[in-house]
Amino acid sequence: GEDVEQSLFLSVREGDSSVINCTYTDSSSTYLYWYKQEPGAGLQLLTYIFSNMDMKQDQRLTVLLNKKDKHLSLRIADTQTGDSAIYFCAESPWGYQKVTFGIGTKLQVIP
Amino acid sequence: NAGVTQTPKFRVLKTGQSMTLLCAQDMNHEYMYWYRQDPGMGLRLIHYSVGEGTTAKGEVPDGYNVSRLKKQNFLLGLESAAPSQTSVYFCASSTGTSGANGDTQYFGPGTRLTVL
């Protein structure tokens, strides 16, 4: 079955860049998502990328996709304390709405 | 728009008790989902629904039942609660179409359930 893997924890200093990595196994993945979960809240979509794209940039966020290696990364530039949260990588194939989530990476930003 | 709401926010049950968690969405979404989130396990899909009157099993359906009598509501029931069902439960909804945003899921704030 589909599998999405992420590291559990990342710690960075405020102002540095954060890079959260994810690998997935489903070669039919069409959409790859990054969700953010703040403490005590539900998940919220941060950004997404189509599988036919290599990169997507949205303000401080950069998503890189290496389709050959099935590797996805989320880079947050100038990381702020408000970026402290759990970040979930997720994937879904085209035409089928089952989304597979990773375990989540907890980002800790040190002031 | 309230988005996705969940009732209640917190609940403590004794083993063997039953309860129903209510999820409501006002976005006219076709698809609705129930997940549970446990430390170190990420999100696991319990049941989902692709439209009013339909339900389907997810990854961890045992011990739970669901109903989708109205398009905007998705109920999750625990008939006989067990300590292993202590978790945070999230409801989500989506359009069910692979449009420009893929099939973005919109999540509720969660229900924290403890079974003693």
C-alpha cells in the first residue's frame, strides 16, 4: 500500500531556514501536500504541488519534488516562532480521493 | 462560513460506555472523513463518506460506526468504548474532485476523547 515517511522532529533557530523532508512510495501520486497543525488545532493546508512540477514557491515556502526518488521537501525561509507546529506530508493519486498522510514532523523554533 | 465544526471538544468516558461525535460542514462538500491521531502514529483514517447516505471503511474501522444521513453531517459512534480508543479525533471534508487544488481536505478542530 501507499506509505509516506517523515522524520519526527526538527529544531532550528529563529531566522534560519527549515527544511522538512518526506518520501513516498506510491508512483501514481499526483498531488503532494504539506499540511500544518498548530497546537490544539486541526490540520490546515499549507501548500501543494502537482507531480509534474519540480518546484513551487509561495512567499517563504519552497516545495521541491524529486519524482525519480519520490522525495518531497518543504523549505521555510526566515523561520519564525509562529512556524512552530507539526508539518504533515500527504499524497493522493488523480481521480481517487484517498489521501495518505505521513506521521508528521514537529518543528521547534528556538528564539 | 464556519467551515468544519466538531462536537464535543472534550469527553471522558468509562470503558463500555457509548457516545457519538458530530461533525458538521457548511461548504457543501461531498466527501467527509473521520481520522484519529495518536502520538507517533500520525493520522489514521477510520471511516469516510463519498456522499449523503454512503459510508466506507478506512484503515482502522473496528469499534466505530458512522452515518451520513445529511450531506452536511457525519457522525462517528463508539458503541462500547475501550481505553485503546483514547485519542484525538478529527473530522475533515473535501469536494471529492481532483481540481486545481487537488482534493484539499478541510479539518475540524478535533475532539479529545479519554476512555478510562
